[in-house]
Amino acid sequence: MTTLWEERYAERMEGMKSSVIRELLKITMQPDVISFAGGLPAPELFPIRDFGDACRYILSEQGHTALQYGPSEGFPPLVEWLCEKMKRYGVPAEPHNVVITCGAQQALDLIGKVFIDPGDVILVEKPTYLGALQAWNAYQAQFATVPIDDDGMQVDLLEKAVIQHRPKFIYVLPNFQNPAGTTLPLERRQKLVAIADKHGVPIVEDDPYGELRFEGEDITPIITLHKENTLYLGTFSKTLAPGLRIGWIVGPHPVIRRIVQAKQGADLHTSSFVQMLAYDICSRGLLKGHIAQIRAVYKERRDVMLQALERYAPAGVTWTKPLGGLFLWVRMPEGFSCRDLMEEAVKQKVAFVPGTAFYVDGAGDNTMRLNFSNAQPAMIQEGIKRLCTAMRQFMECDIDTEAPVM
């Protein structure tokens, strides 16, 4: 039965699709499935006791403030703490050019609300973060792409795309990119900024994983190279806990003022209580030690996954070697479909995300994203073994199917 509501959907609903990853999570909830599908931090590392202590303190000492409405820009002490923290990484942040959001996902949505008119072209990496595509599809954006390699966006191809498509802005994840795990070197960042400046195109720099570096030195943020024309996005979801739903945007004050206006129409403000929880933990110096712990654990898990791929992967399969973050990217030989492989993998009780989800044009059928942060080393070892068994069976079957009849 069709309701009156279903006859009245806005046109923008045609661009809204369910997240492939969220749908996959229904499969991965099965207890015997080893999942590399979600972008999930390790729950056993959540600082639960610290949160418990913070909850008791805040409710007993500042409960009336914590449970009250708050400023749309964010809880001022948390904003000031974030500014000092970001400055250590070279991000030019002051309280007047920061807004706290309900996770970095809301930041993407608010940017879409403020800047995207139907038909506007957004230039993204190929592949890119699925959540950004979902957020901006709602505003009827069009997408142009620049392919990546093992060092991120191929900026040598950027200027041609900018001239051809005249994008509203460029969206890039420079550190341990989702989905591919790549990191954009400094020289590419500088060239990206030079091209953007030359053609008058602003940049959205999404940096949810930057603090999860396992090796090498931190690289200058794009916003430091392009201060007035970059919006920088950060989040606590990967460093503290995703359930907090705290993210932030740094940008020029006039732009932040407009984003605040858009946020007021969405949720008035991010929860005062959770902001105060985050501030209490951060101001007591607990976050630094927690990040050091998860870096060490995630590095071990990345190494186990890389070693397992080296041991079990069939010939012709390649993968990225991320310097940090949560993901790596696997490429099967051309002509093999990871969407079809998924059926065989589920039989082997292992799950991943087919790479097509991260492409605006349905490309990348021979690719997949693997998450290494959410499984114990022994499970990673077993899961990769199962996955590679599924790959080998799938590839051999596919080859046999295509063999000429003698």
C-alpha cells in the first residue's frame, strides 16, 4: 500500500542510497563471521573506565550545565583545547574559526547544505569516502574524479580535471585515506594547493585518521598551505570513541558563521554532555596515552594482515601498505569481480567491502577494502586465510568457466 507520504518525496531522495557498508554489517553481526568490512575502532580499547569517572564527575559537579542547551559553536573549553591541539599539528585554529559538529559526517552534510546547489560538481579522489558521496548526493551534486595511486591523488592529472569540470570544491583525504589507506606526500600537497589557488577552487581536507600514524613523520596539513581557502575536518570517532559523535570544522570565520547557521537548523548544537565528557578526558591528559595505545595495537594488526596477505594471497593480487589509519586496499587482477567474490567469501565466513562502493561511476569492480583495526591478530590471520581461499577458488572457477571448449 502506497501512503500519501510516499507520493511526496523530495526530488533529492532519488540521489539517496543506503550505505553498502551499513547493509553489510547485517551479515557481519553473525557470530561466526570474521569481518573486515566496517571502519570500526577496536571496542576493547575504548577508555570505558575513564568515561565512567568523567560521567560521575560532570553530573555531580556540572550537571545543570551538561544537561542544558549549549552554544551552537560548541562547548568553549573543548573548542579552546582543540585549537591548542591542532596548532601542534600545524592547523591554524582559533576559537572563532571552529565549530563542533555531530561527528565528521555531520560536517560533510553541513558543507553540502551551505555550498552545494543541484548540479554543482565536486572533485573527489577515485576511489573516495563513501560517506561524503552519500552526504552530497542528498544535495544533488555531480562528481568528477582524479584517480589515486599508492601515494594518493595523482595531482599531475588534477589541473586538467579542474579546467574541464570547474568544481565547486576539491575533496581530499590526505592521511591514510578511506578506503585505500594511502598518504599524500608533501610535494603532492603543495602541487594540489598551487593548482587550487591558480584556478580559484577551495579545498575540503578530511582528516579523521591523521593521529593514527604508525611510522614516518607527520606531513604538513593542507590547510596550513592554503589557510583562507581550506576547510579542515577532524573527529574523535577514531581516537576516542565513535559513539560520542563529536567532530569539528576549521575554516575562515565568515564561512564558519554560515555553517553555524546551517547547524542551528539541524540540531541546535552538539550534545553539551558528550562535549563535556570529551573535554574532561582530554584536559586530564588521558587522550594522549590512549592514542599511543591504539597506535601500537593497530600497527600490530596492520602488520599481521600484511604478513597474512603475503603468505596466502593468490598470484596477481596486490594491496596497499598504509602508514597508519584503519584500512588497506586490495586489487584482484582485471576481469575479476569482488562483488561476485563476496558470495564465495560469505560461504567462507569472512566479509569485506567491495570497492565499487567507493567509486562514483561504478568502477573498481576488482577492488576491495579491508579493515584491520577491529579484529584480534589471530582472527586477522584466520580471516585473511579464509578470504584468500575464497579468492583462489573464485579465480580458478572463473578461469575454468571462460576456458574454450576443446
